[in-house]
Amino acid sequence: MAGKLFRYDKSADKQVFQMKSVFESDVCVPANSRAARGSRFLPWVFVLALVPASLWAQLGIPTVRDKVITQHVAAYLEQIHVRRWKLNDTRSGRMFDSFLKALDPQRMYFTASDVEGFRKNRLKIDNFLKSGSLEFAFEVGSVFLQRVEERTTLAKKLASQEHDFSVDEFFVSDRSEAPYAEAGKAATDLWRKRVKALLLEKLADGKTEEEARPEVAKLYENFSNRMQRTDGMELLQIFLTSATMTYDPHTTYMSPDTLDNFQISMRLELEGIGAALQSIDGYTVVSQIIPGGAAAREGSLKLQDKILAVAQGDSPKFVELLNMKLSNVVKLIRGKKGTKVRLKIRHAEANQEEVLSIVRAKVVLSDREAHGEVLEVKQGKGEKPLRAGVIVLPSFYMDMAAAGRGVKDFKSTTRDVARILEEFKKGKGVDVVLVDLRINGGGALSEAIALTGLFIDTGPVVQIKRLRGRVDTRADKNNGVAWAGPLVVLTSKFSASASEIFAGALQDYGRAIVVGDRSTHGKGTVQQLMDLGRNRSGEAGKLGALKITISQFYRPSGDSTQNKGVVPDIELPAVSSYLDGEAELDYAIEFDTVPKAKYEDLGLAEQPVINSLQERSQRRRGGVKDFNRIEEDIVRYQKLRDRKKIPLQRERYEAEKKKLDPREEGEEKKDPDKPAPPVNENEIKRDFYLEEVLAIAADYARTFKPGDAGSYQRLARAALLLGEKKAGQDLAAEGLKKHPGNKALLQLKAGRVE
């Protein structure tokens, strides 16, 4: 974290350049983390008479299909969204503001006169949606693209000029609520300061002005090139999503391409060559070779190779890829398994060109599957190491299409985790299981319920409040457990939705110790994917889909995770604890509660146990320098977050940078042009943070070794409630040998739980 904290994180540059994802592939889908939320909003423009023909040709004009999609979205919003809000002037005003924010979040591109011209339609968006009228959206998008082109020209000119870094002036770092600049002198001065801030950042990193100027110019040139390749469907997705997100942050429109990528992310497989691609300076560059994929088996394609052109089968006709939109490149390379694709490659190492012929195949995205590893934790002198089975769970995936077709062994999170748990039990076995949800943003609700069922016997897992307040309970109905021993769940601010259902249920049952950030994300809503073409013959998937919030979910205790998330039993310090969560998102649904469901607390995570684990963890962390550095990083992050402006006087800039990031100068700088060595995507990294979690897990595992009568009672009762009747009765019998005549143990030995 050190060395990155002072970056221009709150500036318009960072936010705008993150608006369009630069990472797509024939295997990858856009990230769903909050940090990537802006990538749904790919920028656009207005006023046909003012727009160059080349820009308008790229966007095109609204089609009949676009109109049908828009009307479907409007109908669903009013009819099935959990809030049941009608489209009216209030909604329209919010949608207008959301659309402009989606395109220009830092108010750097539109001018005050642009926005004033748009305002005449501010209260008409609801009518536009109902009628399917998209002229306004395309006009605004066109103006935006024109402004991007103009500002890029200006930024490149400003970057080439001399700047006086002795002038005491500032650049406002967060302009999301600032007035739009007037065209002319005011806009030029705003961009002068913006470019100057970027140059200062380069200079502070050790660049000379001669090196910094072309880098800043290239930054804007690349951005403009990506924006100018925007098409009408992308604009439609931005417009509709900016409208739907005024109902709640998770109701979004998915274009056909986005829907296809979403389905790939859920089933974890596709048909293609198995290479992740990245766009760098207009070139398509290989950023990852998927193990076991067609490209990996062929063997010639390497990291950092440039793909210059693509041909299908044995056709002599190659399609040149320079400056092609990455999503279009992906479409050319993906294809049905068994078909051939030919790639014209420029190898990174030898700088030689070659034509590769690769037969497409099914690609399994194994790096996104649940994966496990047994890690040994050192104990005291003379004690054998404790064995911890660590399961990293990136998402709650499920092949919904295969499940719908009745395929018996469809791809499933629960099935994969059950297999890993069985592997843990073989050989020497494990003493404790740790489920890592730190990067798990959610997934299929049914998988969250089924996975919880691997660790409890039977009982309610989640309560769902539907329209008109009706509450349904979804329970695990499968007898028995896959693991009855000590269980630790690791969470972060990025753990959301299905992750929160899983962690919250296990915490309510007293089944696991939850460790991690101050809270999880706080998403307590359920979405349904509505295929807009499913009722139109031959058009399933061709109109995209609306992911719409239809209900709210609640823990067995009756508490919602909405806005508040799951609070861990043991909090470990992390900068991510201070990032925005659900509660900070626009139009988030309010927190509330429902009555508690009927379930038994297993008693495996009682407060005295938690207190003891906390105390031991605090003592250990006090002697770990890396945890002390995290505390320092948290203080610096909070100062950066609250900073309103960036100094443009070089001495003051560098002094503030040094104050906020004093360690950066002593850290080894990485060469950005040097490719990173290949890594095992499923390798679990034992850093200082995980070592502390493992130490907590080891401490917790010791609480499963009974001593006094109370501990025998607690563990025997829990075993019986988990469906482990023999283990529970054996524990009670063992306890009676040490504590004869104990009435509670006698009842438990008889298999009775009161």
C-alpha cells in the first residue's frame, strides 16, 4: 500500500481513465467489484449538427431494437422492482443527473452551456423510457465524444508547454459536485491545472519534464482513441444503467455482450483459445495464458506477445487489429470448439512475426474456481504442527444453463468445495478449515444456501422479503455436514451479497469465527436476471438482460446485511475497512429487520471464546511490523480521502507527498515495461495477514479439545446438533468418565439436546 497512497486517486484523471475497462479477453469478464463500477459507464455525446461525421458514424442512430429494449426496461422497473416506484418527474430528474455523472463524473468535459442545453429534457427521461425514445441519450453521448476529442487536443498541447512549478496554486481533487466550467478561458485553465498535476506526479516519480510530457499526452490520446470506438449498444447500456441505478445500485442493464460475459463468469467455462488480452497503445497484448487451454497446449503464444491480425480457418484474409476495440477483438478470437483460428503474432522476446494456427477448445477458468491447500501452522516446542485446510472462494458460481437442462453434475461452488473438504480429510487430515471470502463479491443465492449446508445440519439459512412484505425462509434441508470441526471464515469490505449470506448464517448459528475487515460490503438485496428477448422467438439473449432487484434478504437472526454488512468477531486492521460500502452508494435501499427464524445456536463461537482469541491476536500483532505499517497506511489513507485539493507548487507537492508517503523513497521501484513472471493463480500466498489468521484458527482449534465438564457439554451438544450423533455421544461418554454423574452429559450421551 505504501508507495501508492499518494497517487492521484481522487483526481478526475484516475476516475475518467477507469471508466472504460482496459482488460477484456476471450476468457475474462469485467470485474464486479465496486472499484470497477465505473466501467459500466462507457462515455458518449450531443447535437447532431455539431458532431463530426466520423463520430456520429461510430455511434450510429437509435434502432428499433434499442427502442424495444428501452421499453422493456421501463416496464420491468415499474412492475417488479422491489421499490415499486413509478416512473415520474422525480425519477426523471435523478436519471438525468445520473446519466451526466456516468459520462463525466468529475465534470471535466461538459461545459456549463452544454449542461444548460440538456436541462430542458431533465424531467422528460421517464417519458423517453416509456416511449423508447433515445434521441436525447444519443445527442448527449455525441456531445461528450466531441468534448473528449477537444479536451484531448487541448491536453496534448498543454502537456507540450512549459509550466511554472513555483506558482502557489491548487487543483481541486474531487470535482464531482463542482460547477461545470464555462467554455473558453475557464475550461482551458481547469485543464491546465489538471495536466500540471499529472506532470508533477511524473516529476515526483523521478521523470524529467522531457520524459513526462509525452507520457501525459499519450495517456489522453489512448483514452480518446478508446472513447471514439464507442458504439450505440455501449451507449444504450450506459444510458439505461444510469437510469436503472436510480432505483438501487444493483439494478443494471446488460448488453448482449455483457450478458454473455456474465454467463461465462457463472459457469466458469467458454470456447476459445484460452488467452487473456489487454489493449496497450492500440495493440492487443497477451496478458495471461490460461493453463490447460488451447493456446497453452499449442505452446507458441507467450506473455506480452502482440496479436496483429486474425483470420478464420484457412482463409487467407486477415483482419488487422491495430486500434480495434478489445471487445471486437475477443469476438474474432472466440468461437466454437474444434474450429481453427489463425493469429499473426509479434513475439515480445525476439520481436519476430509469426502466424499461429490454434484449434479452439473448451476453456475452464480454473483460476476462478474454489481451490484449497493444506497449510501447516507451527505450535509450541515439542508439539506437532497444526494442519489448516484453507479454501479460497472467488465467487458463488453455478452453471445455471446446465442446471436448467437437468445436467446432473453441473458446475457448482458447493460441489467443488465438498470435493475439497473430502480431500482434506484424507491422509493426515486437517485440524481446522478456513474459508477465504476476501475477494468474493457474491453470485448465486442457491449456492450460498447449499454451501452453508455443508457446515450445518438442517435449518434456515436466509430469509427473503418479497413484494408487499411477505417473508419466505430458505433452508438447508440436507441432513448431515461435510465438516463438523473448527471453522473460520475470512471476510473483507469486498465480500458481498452471497458471501454475506454464508458468513452471516454461520455467525448466527455460532458455527464459525468470522475474521476480517470492520464489516463486509453491506449488500442485502436479491437480483433476478430478466432476459429481455426470452419471449420473442429466436431472440433469447439478443436483447441483453435486466438485472433487477426483486427482494431483500435477511440473516436467520432477522437482521439485514443491507448497508451494515457482516461485522466480524475479530477485526484485523486493513485500509479496505475504510473504503466505501453499500451505505455510501447512491440510492441504496434502507436497512431493516424481520422476525428471527427458528434455529439452534450451536455454541461454538461464544463470547468468552471470541474475547480470548481477540486478546491473543492483539498481543501477536503488536510485535509484527507489517501490522504497524497498516495502521500508518490507514491514517495516511484517511488524510488523502479528506484532501480537497492538490498543491501545484513543486516544493509543496513533494513535501506533502513525502509527508503522506515517507516510505516510498526507500522502496524498490518496479519497471512497468518488464512483464511480471508467470504465477500459479491458485497458489495461496502466506503473507503476514494470512499468518495471523492461521494463528487465530490454531487458537480456535484448541477450544475443541475439551477439559472441564462445561466444554464437554458444549462440544457434545454441538456435535449432536450437527447431525454427528455418534461423535456427540462419544464425547459425552468421555466427559462422564472425568465428570461422573453430570446430568447434562448423561442426557447428551442418550442423544437428547434440550
